[in-house]
Amino acid sequence: MAGACGEDVWKNVQDYYGQELRGSADLKTNVCVAAGSPSTRAAREALGAVHQDVRDRFYGCGLVCPESLENRRILDLGSGSGQDCYVLSQLVGEKGHVTGVDMTKAQVEVAKKYIDYHMKKYGFQTPNVNFIHGYIEKLGEAGIKDESYDIIVSNCVINLVPNKRQVLQEAYRVLKPGGELYFSDVYASLDLPEEIRSHRVLWGECIGGALFWKDLFTIAQEIGFCPPRLVSAFPITIQNKELEKVLGNYQFVSANFRLFKLLEKSPVNRCEVIYNGGITGFEKELVFDANFTFKEGEVVEVDEETAAILQNSRFAESFLIRPVGEKLPTPGSGSRLEPKEMITDPFKLVKQLKTKPTCSTASSACSGSKKCG
């Protein structure tokens, strides 16, 4: 591969995922093979209902499945064979809609082939899912309009694109105000040298195109997103001797982030919030990210940014929010009000959790995660 530039990358990725790989067993490192289990019963059942041909041609990291999905419009960037789209299409219900975009025509054809199969299985009269052949950094050319989606998901795909900024810029454009980009990807401990970025196998296996994790924060905030919220992270180890020599001391993690598009940034002060338990599948507890877990009826003090996200996104109806010091209705609630240090570094999170290396050439980037790490 002649560097990490434009059409060379597109062609190599299309060839790799459309022609060389016939199934997940053909991946040489298994970094992007599914292994994590969906976190709710509904998601597990939806995944179990996906046609086996679709699952066999899927190369993502576990299942990327955020919360509060009913009746939402969702866009999947790099939808591949359509596995996540079909799971999400059942979870959003017949009044919701899911669109998948992928640049590999062979994968899009696999996904389209099974639309009728899944709609009949779900009992939907009208299809609530569609698939588009196009580039995720050129959504306008694919016919995706401004502010047309509530949620965008992506599963171990953005690292395959040379211009990450353009992908995030397009995601910001097509999200509605209050919308969210919820995605998994592979990140590097430092900016990668050309020797790694130009390695064809490493790029196809989700390593060569990995973004330095700090660059995600810089790019996202320059575009207009709130600072990325780290959800989970799991270590990747390389046990292939030839690839180890190329990679040297560079480290990699598979991490899940959520990025919110807020036009309103109020409140501007720390707040106390209470989760009312109204999100399907998360009635007792909502693990929002690596920093905040909200239990039903419990008072939690949050920073200004978190309060703004909860108040101005789809989560607003699930929380009571008041400035610190103002009394909240708390029937039988506990209280957890201490300020806390925010974890943003996925490598630091891995160390804090003391997670044993689960991601290798013999295992998955998302092994053991509730959602794709």
C-alpha cells in the first residue's frame, strides 16, 4: 500500500474486505472480530435473530448498541454485512429507522439481500432499514441530509479511513442537535510512523490506521462536538512475530467513545441529577461512561458538561436535573455527591481496571465487553 492516502486506501480496504476475506475466520489478527456480548436481553435476542450469512461476513468489534433507541433514526458508518443495522432496526421498532453506509459493494449486497428476511422475522409491515453504497467521509454524495439522524454508530471502521477529521465533520453535519456519535475503534498510544501506516495487512486489520487517542479529542472539539466521553477500553496485544517487529513498542487499545452535538450548553454549573429508570433494558442502572454510573433514584453530582449533555440530548426525559444545593425530589434515594476526577485516557482506564490482555491475534479486540470496547 503506497502510504495512507485516499484512493489507494479505499481500493485496498475494498479488496481486503470484499474479496480476500470470505468470513471472520480469514482475519489474520482477529483484532476486529466480534466477541463481546450485547448488554441487554433485547439486544441479545435481536442479535440471535440475525441471519447467519450476515453474521459470518461481519468483521466489527462486538455489538455497538447505545441506550434509549425506541423510535430513533440511526446511521451506521461502515455497516458492512449489516449485522449491527439489523439488531438496531429491531430495537428502534417499526417507527424508527436505521441506515447503513459502506464503501464495499460486496458487503452492501450481502446486507441488502436479507432485508425482507429480517422484516418478516420482526413482524414489520414496512422495512425500517436501508443500505447505501458510499463513503462515510462523503455522506453528502450518499444522499445523507443535514441534521437527519438522532444517533450515529460505527463499529471498528473509522480507523480504516485516511481522513478521520472528514468522517467526524460529516457525522456532526448529519446529526440532529442533541444527537450522538457512539462508536468503537482502535487507538494508538502515540502517533504512528509511516512504516506502520503504509503496512497493508496492519491497515486492513484495524491497526495501521489507528488514531493517536489524544488526536480524537482535538479533532472532535475543533469540529464542535463536546469532549469525547470514554465508555470502555480493552488492551490489544499482538502475538504475530512478524507484525510485532513492525509495531515495536507502540501500544493499542480498543475503545468505545460517545460524542454529543449540543447547540445549547446550559446548565453552566455543576448539578445534581437523579436517573428515573425509564430507559428500556437499563431500568435499575445506566452505565453512561467510564466516569458515571447512574442508579435509579440515586442523587449524583455531575460536572457542567455532563449536566448539559443529559439535559439537551435524548436522555433528558430520563433524568431530574437541578443545580447543586437545590432540593431534588428523592423518594427513598441514596446520595453520591462527591466530585470526581474524569477519566479520558483509554490506556489509563485499562491500567486502572487491571484488565488482563484479552485482545490478540488469537482473541478479540472486544473480548469480555458488554458493548464493543
